[in-house]
Amino acid sequence: MKMIKIKSIEVFKIDLPLKEGNYSWSHGNSVNSFDSTIVKINTNIGISGLGEVCTLGPAYLPAYAEGVRTGIKQIGKYLINKDPTDLQEINLEMDKNLKGHNYVKSPIDIACWDITSKVMQVPLWKLLGGKFGKNVDLYRAISQESPKAMTKKVIKYQKEGYKKFQLKVGGDPIEDIERIKLIRSKLKNNETLVADANTGWLMHDALKVVKETNHLNIYIEQPCLTYEENLIVRDKCSNPFILDENIDSISAFLRAYKDKAMDIINIKISKLGGITKSKLLRDLCVELGVGMTIEDSWGGDIATSAIAHLAHSTTSKYLFSSTDFNSYNTLSYSEGSPQRKKGKFEASNNIGLGIEINSKKIKNPVFKI
């Protein structure tokens, strides 16, 4: 068999405007269009792979949209003539030439998985562990607004088939308590409500919210900025507890597991540097019995497809939820991306990610290596 080598790397910039106009969460953050980076890795045997990363603006995680493209210029040249199916070597080479900045490496890693599964002539989920169940439950994120406005959106998405809702709180604790109580009162017993503060509460505010909502059927997610603060709040919380922003590495997860700091974690693919390390963390969670939401910071069709393959290849017992970011955006730029049906989606059975780019919508790369 002919040796497979990376021949070139093309990098595209796209804007993803939101159907709802904007998306707001804690700390006064608000975005109306997302800057996403698409990577296309071309090989000497004619097979190409796709990856995508979309940061949630510049003030959510230590990630910067323009930094993605600058970072790829830094590491991309070292990957030319490497075998993209040697995923460990690709990751070692990226880590060697750029310390940290996992979000820069994520689309490259995803594209290499796409190539690998195309070479093997199987859908990506087959390489990630098989497919569990017919589909995957999705949550719907509810942008931070007044309690009444958020309630209206929850009711709208209930009608579309969603049964899991991630409520963006982390603002004024009194108003947040009102948001949580009002929306929980509109949900059925089998519907899930997550109060996601995205690090927005000070510890005393978080404790106030927890005290007033401990009797409700809800989940509390990432109330405070630091791990230590969240550990204290967790001790006072009788509801299931989710950590997201603090779980940015395998070692961070192992520390949290040892401290019994959470019941569920959110695995964001780009936060860990791609599918390779996200799969490792996923498998650790299954082994240790920790529930997961598998997602990313944001994205379009490619990112949603990568999420779907990792989520659908996860044992159903341990998969708390996932998300379909492409349904939030006005732009669809591909054929074959996962499509939401009644609050669920499924990974493609076509080889690789199952995605074909629409060349009329994604035209010229901003640069090529």
C-alpha cells in the first residue's frame, strides 16, 4: 500500500450568524455571529479530511478565533509529509511545536480522523467504538434574557421535541432563581433542566442560588470560576453537579474525580485538542462511571458532525447529552451533516465524518500550507 502523506493544508474562515440574532451568557458576554475556522487536509493519495473549530468569542475560554489561523501557520509546516493516520505522531508533533493552545490543534486532529476513517472505508463512529442506540438526545441552550422571554423559548423548543434544556444563568442571583423556578414549573417530570452559570456567580451568590433551588429537579453547572470555589459549592448542593470550564485536561478530570467534585462533566472537543484526547477522556469516564455531555464550544456542520460521531459511539448509559450547533446557525455549508429530529440526532453512516463541503459556500482558503 502506498505511504499516505499530508500534501497540503487549506484553511478557511467562515462566519456563522445566529438564527435568534444573538446568544448571551454570563459576565455580559453576547455574540451575534461566530468566527469559525475550517481546515482541509489534502493527501498524496487523493483523500482529504475536514476539521472545524469555532471559539465562543474571545472572552469565554482562553481561545481566540484569529489565533486559530495564526497557530495553524505555526504548526502546519511541520505536518507536511507526515502520515495523517498516525494520530499519536500527529498530536506529538503539534504539541512539540506549539505549547498549549489546544483549540488550534483540534481541527487538524479532527481532519486526520476523517482521513483515517476514509482510508479504512468506515464511518468515523466505527473507529471510535461503535454506535450505541438509534440516536442521541440533545440539549437546547437557552440564551440569557428575562425569565419570561427564556420561558417562551423553552416552550417553543419543547414543541420541537427537545426534552433537555441548558439555561444560561450566572447573572443576578435573585433573577436567576426566578428563571430557574419559572422554567422548571413549565417542564414535565421527564424533562431535564440544567442551570449553567458558565463561571458567572461569586461563591456567595452561587450558595444563595443553591439554597433556594435544592428542592427542585435541576442540575447545577459550573457555578464559579475556580475549581476550589466550585468544590465548596458542590458540598452544599444536593442536586447533581456538572463541571465544564474547569475540565480542560485529563489531569484536571482525574483531580476532580478523586475529589468527588462532580457527577457529570462536559467534554468540549476543542478544549482538549481534538478527538484523540477527547476519546481518551470519554473512555476514562466510562471506565470510572462518570456521566458526560459531549459537545464543543461552538461550530457549524463539520464540528457538529465530529460531536455526533463521538457522542453516538459513547455507551448510552454514560452519555448525558449532546448538542447540534448547526441548528443554531443560519448558514449550512455542507451535505451530509447531522440534522436534528425531535430533539435528537445521529452520526452519519457514510465513511469518515460523512460530510461534503458545498464549494459554492466555502470558496477560497485564507491561506494554504
